[in-house]
Amino acid sequence: MKIFSVAHKTVFVVDHCPYMAESSRQQVECDVLTKSRGQGVIPLAPVSKSLWTCAVECSMEYCRILYDVYPLHKLINYVVSDSEFHILNTWRQEDQSTHELMSALAAVGPPNPREDPECCSILHGLVAAVESLCKITELQHERRTDMMDTAERVANRGRIICLTNAKSDTHVRMLEDCIQETILEQNRLAAGSDRLMAIQQCDLVLVHIHPQGEEPLVYDRPKKEISSLLTSEVHSQHYDLASTTITNIPMKPTLNVCEQEEQHANTSANYDVELLHHRDAHMEFFKSGDLHMAGSSTRENGLKETITLKWCTPRTNSIELHYCTGAYRISPTDVNSRPSSCLTNFLLNGRSVLLEQPRKSGSKVISHMLSSHGGEIFLHVLNSNRSTLEDPPSISEGCGGRVTDYRITDFGEFMRENRLTPVSETSHDPSGKLPAERAKSQLERHTRYWPMIISQTTIFNMQAVVPLANLIVKETLSEEDVLTCQKTVFNLVDMERKNDPLPISTVGSRGKGPKRDEQYRIMWNELETLVKTHAGATDRHQRVLDCIVACRSKPPEEEEKEKKKRGRKREDKEDKTEKNGSKDADDKSWQESERLKGLLDKEEPETEVIKDSPDSPEPANKKPRLSIEEVPPPERAKGPVSLLTMWSNRITAANSRKHQEFMGRVSSVNNKFELYQQLKEENGMDVHENGKSSR
Amino acid sequence: MPTVILMDVSLSMTRPVSLDGGDEFQRKNLAVHGLNMLFEHMASNYRLEFTSLMAFSSLWELLVPFTRDYNALQEALGNLEDYDKTCVESALTGVSSVVQQEWGSACPCQVVLVTDGSLGIGKGSLRQSLQSLKHRADDKKFPLPFPFPTKMFIMSIANAEELQATDAMNNLEELLHLSGGDGQIFTMEGPLCMKSVQAMFGRLIDHAYSPFHAVLHCGNLSSDVQVFPRPEPIVMDEEVDPMPRSINPDLELVGFIEIADISSPPVISRHLVLPINVNKEVDEVGTGATDELEEEPSASQMAGKNPNFCVLLHGSLKVEGMVALVQLGPEWYGMLYSQADSKKKSNLMMSLFEPGSEPLPWLGKITHLGPISEAAENPYGEDDSKSPFPLQPSVKRSYAQNVTVWIKASGLQTDVQKILRNARKLPDKTQTFYKELNRLRKAALAFGFWELLKGVADLLERECTLLPDSAHPDAAFQLSHAAQQLKLASTGDSQYAAFDHNIAPMHTDFSS
């Protein structure tokens, strides 16, 4: 169906003239007596609907199904006609609801039988209907403005459904002529207006409403005239609807719903429910000619044909992703019957049901699924044919398939942080970007530095870096965030000083991998890389980078150079930081952070020691260990380095490449390896462990 | 999109091609040469395509059913025999049944018809088939259009001049038009020789069998991928927007959504997303690395060892049970997810939603999905116990709001009985009684069914007289109050018959 087919705009014109107050002569017994109370009570006389009531009921049922199946872009304008016309709503989307219409209809009330029939005519309404069809809808307006140069592609078609009691064939012809004339007249007017559009096509559906048992005064003509009680025939043709009957619905799963409705648990039989929906949901049957096999049946009332699908157990779960080729809203044909409401309530509670095509061969083919999404029920069409994508090469056979240490868990975490949520249209972003664009920007920020495999990264394998890594990707940082980042950096500095082991991957390198100082150099480099990609964002981001640059240990070669240049002269700290490329402003922040760091680590007096100063004494707690150390630990080589130390370091490094290092020494702290660490851990005692704690 | 090769093996295909000296060829040889070239191309670049080979003359025969084994197809080409005259109609009927048997009627298919442009004579000739098109019985309909979406490529082992000399070109054009028009006629340019047949099949390959390469982006992470099968351009509404839309070769992730939230959405097509190594000339898609020798690491093995974003994404999507929302072009989106073929094999799959800003009502407008970091509090809850989806429609559907429909008498009777049942349990059921009463009142007023209001008022008055002595005195008060209110409403007096007015229970106090 095209967007702007005749179904886009429908005008109901309902006759409100005195003769519509006549009885339809169809009697409804509303006093159904129960056996126990039958005696001695005279039942009330049955009531009968007026022609007007029939017309309103029909049209409201039409609207109900329409709004259920097509809540958008299929619009209804309701006009009532007597001595003048009354337009009950507009084309606007918020006016499209049965509640609005019912309220307006109640205000109109039934026709007044005492009104002068001479003044009253359906013509008033029909003229109003044509005028209304010329009025542009929101969607037409939107599309016309969108397309600018091709605005003429937006068509204006519509349908008038006129519910009246026609007097004769001539009367009908007169109505047709009148509409024809009005269209021509209105089209002339529309040519000169922005808010009006000329009508390109208009279908007139005349529904002749007459009392039961009385011979209709007009007979079927090419245009449809049907008697007072049939409505659904019109539906299916107007909106490409089709019908499905769900059969074999067991009582049990829906029982709790039924019980609320005071169900007397006497029926254990399965039941059927008929649903209306877009015809495309049956596409596969039509094409394959399977219609009869699929259990379609022809019936006397309602839609001519319905397709029967069988309720299928077991039910499906929501975390399964079905291959679904279409989803169509449904509306039960008999909305407030008990079976219908049992089924719809069951679905509205969030459960889904698979439906099976009954086949003669006995093979089970699941072809559809009923599922509700946010209070709307959809009939999903599932693919039941062989897939052309079967047996594809596994992803592990393709590019990157042999790599085994992808950061799957970390990326999972990343995905959860980058989940989407609806953002109200009114929320305004100063950048003028739509929410989806902002989501993309966030992805961009979060992936500026994102190593894909575990062995490519050190910092993301360290629990200690997490707070900084989580914060630095933010668009803006608060003062508090900056502090947290700085705290993280100081923590790392501390780790380095304590010589804590780093979770550096030894994959690909021979032997024990890089030495501890090398490890820290790699770690600092990586951290700097990460933060550098964000440093340009705000001053606060820059401050985090400055903090790292100021605090990090320098690569030994660089220090060597510095040492050589300066000889043994003790230069001031300021001088040194300047050398590191820090600016004055950063210097301040550096000092400030030093002060802060002191505050943070009050319990450890040795933190007052500034590692950059070569003369600082060794921390007190490390002194005893000196006795067993042959050489100062290389990573502590910040003080003056003797030629001997340099030479022996080199020899040790060269030797270490020739043999595999003893496990204990590799992960030792200051050449000391604590035994039975795991016991301590189990006892919940604090152990220096900088790898990620198991999550 | 599976392919059917429909090869003309009628006698006219054996006509010799005149060459300036050298070997003599038949048209059939040219056709076989072209098809071999096509198969070779597919074997290396379009390996996952299912292809079948059918030969036809006045009869048709399925030589190779749908397969990815291109050796088998080439072998069958080598063993073609020559038969009688061309009869396109019966062959197309054969295609229709073969395809539907294998893939059903929804799967789009490509048909490559290889013929020399001599389309048969007399009964069964294409000319005759087309002439009789309009006056046929329902059971003898022409097989085109096929029930499944079709792209028909007609490879003519003849040049355009030759086809235009007879009515063959017109007939082929009409055939193409009948097939749905989504295809093309290829003719040979210049003299009939190996070179020109290669050129013609080269054009077909470029047009329909060139792999679709794209780059998948997730912020700064990216991966070169092949999307298989090629996503075809689609037209949404011929009237408003007749330009076909194609997907952008830069596929940008927007964000991630839980599988339960996306909830089996309808899609227009599904595609495998296969990471590729762009440095290589030939794609390794589908070949795997199993048949390579251990000693020398092949290019594909090397590629296997370099981390690839697709593999990371696939792994995490699978573990987390999520899908990635991907933008395919302006106002066009799709989703990426892990699709398991069996327990061991799984793959990154992309499904395309219908183009438009709001393909899934329960997600709302895609452009209005933003990062959760913008929300005041995490809409998924701290422990992932909540979800912002699905969105609720602004107006409830009829089945979710207890509407009143009295088209069938039983609907009306049920509603009246409900009121009476509650009336007998007054004052315990006062609330439900008035709720049902007001529902009936509203509907009756909207439908202009005042007679019903009077009727129910009478019923309530009668109930009042039938109350047993043991009844609570309040019951009688409420019943007569309700009856009186209904009677007032049935007069249509605006004071009592307002739609939004509700009859309130009578205030009584029997506590003292």
C-alpha cells in the first residue's frame, strides 16, 4: 500500500436525520434470566437499536480495528449530518482515537425524531467531507516540506464512507453528482492555497442502512451497499486486511488470566480466537498456493476467509532472536469476548507464542509468532524455509579468527556502557546533535585508545587503572573526576616505588619478558597514550595528562642523558620539571597534587619522599632489605649510578636472556618472594596484588 | 540470493562461429567458456552463493541442484549434450518449481538465462508463448512473474544486431519485463569470439556478482568486511520516493541493545558480515584455511593471527546477548548479532530493517536513541534489572483498554449480566457495580442507545423489589439511586448525559 493511497484519509459521513431514529427492529434480549431466578419474574421487554445506533456502532468498530492495526498515517475524519454538518474531529494524530470520537458522539446524541425532515440532508455532510479531504494532513505537510522540489509527488487521495438510508437509485445518483461537483469546485479552491490540496482520487462507499426485514429500496450497484449489520467486509477491502484464527489455545496457560474474570472452571476445552491484521502476514501462503493446506476456511459472516494457525508449545523465550520477515499489528475480531481477552491479556503480560501451520503431512512448521511489545500485539512472520546462508564459514576460520586473547569481557562491559536509551524529543543538546549522533560521538571517545587483545595492553589489565580509564573518556570532567584521576596516578607511582609486579604479558617475548623497570615504562607509556588522546578535550583532561607526565618515571636512557649533561650537579626540581616540558601553570598543579598526595597517603610517612629527588633517603621499611641486595634494584636507579652498577646491570640483562628466570624471582618484590600468598588471600588479608581481582 | 543457470542446449547452439582462421567454435563453446569464467569468479570471490545448473531444449533437466561446489558445476558444463529446439516457457516453469522446492517463495533469486537468441519455432516458442499470454486458462498461466522476487539476466550468445534483425530482442525484452523488470539483457559486442564472451560475462560479474565490501566502524575501531549476499538497493514507495536506496559502504555502529529489548524484529534481509584482509588480491571468504599446507603460513593464516574487530565484536555480542545497532545510510538502520549455525560455528550476521526513521515501534525513533550516560540515572538499573524498552504507544489499543462493543447481542448481554451480578452483591461490590454501570452508560450515550439506559434502569428497579429481607439496607438505596441516574441520562439532558460524567455511589452512613 502506498503511503498516500486512498486509505490515508477516510471521512465517515453518518446520517443524523430524523428517520435514522427509527428502530432497526433487531431485538436484543438483555434480561437473560438464570434458572434459579426464573420463577415469578417477568422478563423485561427486549430493547432494540435505532438505525443511528447501528450506524455508530459499525463506524466505531471500523475505527477500533483501524486504530489497532494502523495507529499511524491512516486517518479518520468523522462528520455527522442533519440540518447542518458537525465535524467531530480533525486529521491531527492526537484526534485519532475512539475515546475522542465516542465523547463527541455522546454530545451529538441520537437524532431528534421531531426535527423537520425537510431541513435535514446527508448532503451537508458530504460537502463537508469533500472539503475535509482537501485539507492537508500532518504527514502530507511534512512530506511536502521535506521534498521541496518533488513536492508534487505527494498525492491527495481519500475515501468517503457514507452511512445513510437511501431513498432510491435516483437519490444515490444525486448524491454522487453532488460529490463530483463539490470535488471540482474544491479543487479549484485548493489550487490557490497552501493548506489545501486538490483531490486526485476519491472513493465513495455508500452503506445503506435499513431496518431488518424491510426490502432495501436500493440494490447493489458497483459501489457497495450492505445491510445494517455487516461491517467487516468493508474493512478487509479497504486496508488489505486478512484474518487468522488461532486454534487449539489451551486453557491452562491463560487460566490465571481467566480466573480474574470469574471464570467457572468448567471448560477444559481448547478455544479459538480470530485476529485481523495486514494481509502480508499471509504472503507465503498466497504465493505458494498453500492456502487450503494451511487450513483456510470460508465462513458465512465476517471475513470471507480465515487462515488457521495452531498454538504451539513449548513457548519461546525472549532472549531468542528469531529470523522474522515481517511484524503486523493485530486486532481481535471480537474484542471483548472471553477467549479474545484471555489471549490478549496473556500476550500483554509479556509472553510470546509460536504458531504452527497445520500440515497434512504431519510435519511441524512454525510460521508465525504472536508477541506484544509495549502494550501492542504483533503477529510476527517467521521464516520457515531453508536459509541461503546455511553452513557459513565459522568466524574463527576467517581474519583474526586464530587470535585467542580478545578482550571479550572488557568489550562486553564497553557495550553495556554504550547501550542506548530513548531520549525525549524535547531534550535539547547545545551541540545541536541528535541523540543517535551523540551516541556515535560517545563510541568515538570510548575507542580512541582501545587495544583489542589482552597481550597488547597493560593498563587495561590493571584494576588500579580502572577509575582513570573510566573517567578520562567522558566528554567533560568535574573537579572531583580530576582528583580521582590524579589519585589513580599517585597510586601507580606508589606501586612503582614498592616495586609491585605488573600484569605484563610475556606472550611473544622470550624468557621472563621485560624487566620490572621496563614494565613500568611500558605501562606509563600506554597510560600516557590513552590520556593524550583525550587531553585536547578540556583543560581538566589536560591536567590529568600533565599529572602523568610529571609523575611518571622516566625511561632510563633519558635519565642517563640528563645525568651526563648535568654531571653530578644537583639541579633543582623545578628545573627538572621544566625540562620535562611542563608549563608554569602545570607546575602549580603539579605542586598542588603533590600536596594532595601527601594528604591522601597520610598513613605512610615515606610518601613524603619525592622520588624525583635523587638525594632522598631510602624509605625506612626498605632499609633492612638492603643488606641482602647485592645491587640496588634497577628501577631504583634514580640516584647517581656508578659505572659498576651500569655494567653489572647490563651483564645481568644479557645473562637473563639466556635462561628462564626462576618463577619466584620474576614475581619477587625487592628480590623477596612471599610464599603461600594464596593462603593469605583466602584469609582475606591484604596482599599486594595489582592484577585485576577476579570478578 | 541463489542463482539458477539456465543453459540453452538446443541444436541452434551448435551453430559454428566463423573465425578468421584457427579453430572452429560452436556458440555452445562460447557459452560454456563464459559460464566457466563465471564459476571461477564465484569460486574465489562469491563462494557462499548457491548455484544450480539447468539445461533446456523442448524439455528441461536439472543437471546440478543448488550447490557451492563449483567444481561439480564446471564438470557438468563439460558434459553437455545437444538436443532439439528451444522452449523457454517450459524451462521457466521448471525454474519456478526447482526454486520454490528448495527455497520457498520468499527468497529472492537470480536467473541467468544463456541462449543464442533463436527462441524456438511454432508451438512452445517464446514468440508463441508471449502472443497467447492474455488468453490463457488459470491453470496454464505463463510462469513469469515468479512468485519469488527475481533478477533475470539474459546472456545472449549473439550480438545486438543479430537479435534486432528478428523479433528476438523484443521478445527477450518482454520476457525481462514480465519477470518484474529487475534484470538486464547482455549481448556480445563485436564479433563472436572468446574475447567478447569474456567481456560480456565480465559485465555480468561486475553487475551482479561483485562482492560487496564495506568498513564496519565502531568509533575508532574498524574492520574491513564483505557483506554477503550483496545488499540490493530497494525502493520504499514508488510514488513518493522512487529512488532506490543502497546501503552505505561505511557501516557505523550507533550503540548496543539487549536481545530481549530488540525482540525478534522484522527484517527485510539478512547478511553475513565476514572480516576480510584488504591487502590481498583474492578474498579468503569461504575457503577457510583447512586445505593449506602447514609448512608455509599462507596469507590467510597470517590474517587469522592479526586481531580483528569483527571477531571481538562477535565474541562479546554472543557472550552478552546483545545486538549492535548499525546505521546503513540516511534514515536506514540494521542490527549486528551473533548467529549460531551449530554449537561450534557461529558468525557475525547483519539484518536490515525497513528504511525509515522508526522501523521498530517499540524502540521509537532511532535518531532519538541516545547514550545511557546522558540519562539522569541508568535506565537499565544498577543491576541490569530494568529496561527503557519497549516504548508504550501513546494510545492504548482496543484490546488493552476494556472497550465496549455490542455488535453481537452477546456482548451487550454479558455487560448487563455483569451489572446485575454485582447489583446482587451490594454493598460489598459497590465499586465494581458503579464501574460497570458507568462503562455501560458511556457506551450507550456514545451510541445514542438511550433505550438501553431506560431498560437497565428498569432492571435495577426490579432488582430492588426482589431484594431479600436479609439484604443490607444500603443495597436498596444504591439500586434506586443508580436507576434514577440512568433514567436522567436517558433523557439526553445535558446536565445528566455528559459523556465524561460518572455516576457516583450514593453517600450513605449506616454506621450509627
